[in-house]
Amino acid sequence: MSEHKFMLERIKKIIVDVQDFPKKGIVFKDITPLLQNQAEFRNLMTHYVRKIKREGMVNKIVAIDSRGFLFGTILAYETGLPMVLARKAGKLPRKTAHQTYELEYGSATLEIHEDDISPDDKVLIVDDVLATGGTAVAVGNIVEALGGFISGFWF
């Protein structure tokens, strides 16, 4: 088993599934045990920082509100890359591009400052976990509408 797969298997065992949260039928992925396990959290972040630096295919990190900020901030800081916030509607003060999308339990809108993504930016979109993919697709649509290129996703 590769180092990457081995690490991911350890991380999956730390994250706790919470049934029927925030409503019946939803399985919530609780990442707080990972955040409390500093050894595994450090290993995870170090692994991905090295990967980003080695591959060199990214010039901006786009972190998704709000738990994606936890991981995106560390990745941006450790790689020296700028971080762009993808926030819930009404939270950013300047002119924004936005996208509404469906969640397992409703709909939501995300926004990015229009001037935070430049044509030909190569971005890594970061969030905590992947559920239906709607949030990631919405942010990807905003990035592309602003002229950016999606180099990858990190969950």
C-alpha cells in the first residue's frame, strides 16, 4: 500500500460519522477528532504541502467556507501561496461572483471576490470533506467564470 493510501486509511478511522445530523438521513463527517490528534493532523498537512510544492501546478488556494478554511489556511501558509475565500452569500465586502447550488438538505449560495481570481490562475479548491460534490462544483464554476483553471480538489 502506498504511503498516501496508508495515511488516508488512518485519517478515515479518526473521522467520526454522526448519523442523522443536521437532519434525518444525513451522515455528518465530524473532523474534530482529527483536529485534536495533532500527530495525524500534522502528518496529513505535511504530506499535502509536499505534494503541492512537488507538483507545482497551483498558484492559488481557494478554501470553502467554513471548515475548508482550517485546511486551506495551513496549505497556503506552508506553500507560500495566496488563499482565496469562497464564502457564504453576503459575507464578502467587495464585488463578488456567486453560484447557488443544492445541498443534501436545501440550497446555498457561495461567493468569491471577483478580483481574487485572475485569468489563467491555477487553483486548488480545498474543503474538509466531500459529500454530494455540489459545494465543490459551485466553487469550481465561480473559478472558471472568473477565468481561472482548476488544478485540483482537496478534501
